[in-house]
Amino acid sequence: MPAVPKKLRVLMYHSVSGNGYTDALTVDSGQLEQHFQYLRSKGYQTILLSELIAYYDDKRPLPPNPVLITFDDGFRNNYLIACPLAEKYRMKINFFLVPAFIKSGRYREEACMSEEEIRKLDPALVEIGLHSYAHASYAELIPSKVETDIEQCLKSLQAMGIPYQPCLAYPYGAYPRRKGYDQSRLFEILEEKGVRLAFRIGNRINRLPLHRPFLIQRLDIKGNEPFPLFRFSLAFGRKLIGVSRFIHAVALWKDKVIVRMLIAFGLGVSFFILLLELIQSSD
């Protein structure tokens, strides 16, 4: 009998370039292929949004080492580059779409997928989730505006004939952080509109079973970071990476012996953790 998975990793991508360009929101095709190869070689099993819903709602088992791969905003390069790579490596991927971007055809000076291209996606490999109607921050909207936005998003996708899963990725990962009326009302609105799962950023690995279905955390995959940080994030989440970066930033601000010692300590800890990850992954 297979072991019950205890962790869920959710990866968050945005744009994919075909010319080697990378930044915080863009990986190039070579990086994405390397990530897919690594996931497959280490035994990670990719899942669709519908599978995660079935796990949460109906207690259907997830595969060992489950990973949910997500792409935000609906850039056309996801269709042209990410989809062929997903098919090549039989990786399941999920797109969180913004109807306003589909209608305008652009976001951040980049082309977005058309209705026709979205409808051509292979449902066995790609599923669609919600990313708001016009990419407004839910942390800055009053609850009634959030409700209107979600209604517009749902109605627009339905009018376009685009099948979707009742899952939402908060634009910018933003939602009312303080527990209170705004946050509780947001969660009530999600339930009222039939949303089953919602995703923030958070940069931590989720523990299973899910206890906070509207605050599932994702790991922010950046194109301007080296491959070892991808492996590190996959093994431990990105929060630990921030420790060494903070120490390094302090060193640039003020050059003191104690700071250099902290840097050495931080790098040593990071190396030790990475070494453990490599040892564990080779078992």
C-alpha cells in the first residue's frame, strides 16, 4: 500500500521566454525544461487542480510526492512553450487566467492566450483556475468589490466557453492579512461562489491534510535565480533562503567583522541543508 503523502508543493510560474531572457517573473525555456527533468528524476508526481479538489472534498488519495505546477496571468508563451514541454515530459500543469487579459490580448506588454488557444488545451495535461477578472489586489478591495470581481470572472469564462476548476489564485498573492471582518467575509464569498481552494504565495511547503483551503501556499519560482535555489526551494521552501539573503544585504550596508561571521555561518548552514537534500534525493 503506497505511503500517504504528508506534504504538498505548489510551484508558481508566470512568463516563459524562448530567447534566454529571465527576470523575477520570467523563466526561459531551458530553465523550465531543467525543472521538469529534475521533478521527474526525483519522483515528484504532478497533479491537476481537479485532483486536489477531489483529495480535499472526497478524500481521494494523492500520488506520492505530489506537486501542483501553476502559471499565472495566461501569457501566450505558456501556450507556445510551457505546454509542449509539459507534453514532452508528461507533466500536468495549471493556468490561472484573467478574463480581462484574454479580452485585451496583452498584459505587461506581453501577449496573452486567446480564447481559441485556451479551448485547444489538452484537459488531460492542463486545467484552468481563476485569477480574478482584472487582476485587482483583493487586499485593497472592499468585500462587495471582491464579490463583484469573482462574479465577473466566472461569468466571463463561462461566456467564453472555457472550462475551469473552482480554484482561485489571489492576484499578487494579496488578501486581507489581519483576521477580522474583511478576511472572514472574503472566505464566505469564496464559499458562496463555489470556490473550493484558494492560493496565496507564502513560499512554504504545505502540510497535508489541508487545514486552510483558502490559504494554500505557493513557492515563487524566479528566472533570475540559479538552479540550486530551485532544488533548495523544492526541498525546504523559500523562507530559509531569505535568511542568507538578509545577512548578505546587511553586509553590503555595513562592513563589520560580526556581519562577515554571520554571512559565513549562514552560507555554511545553507550548504549543509543543500547537502542533506542531495543525500536524501539520491536514496
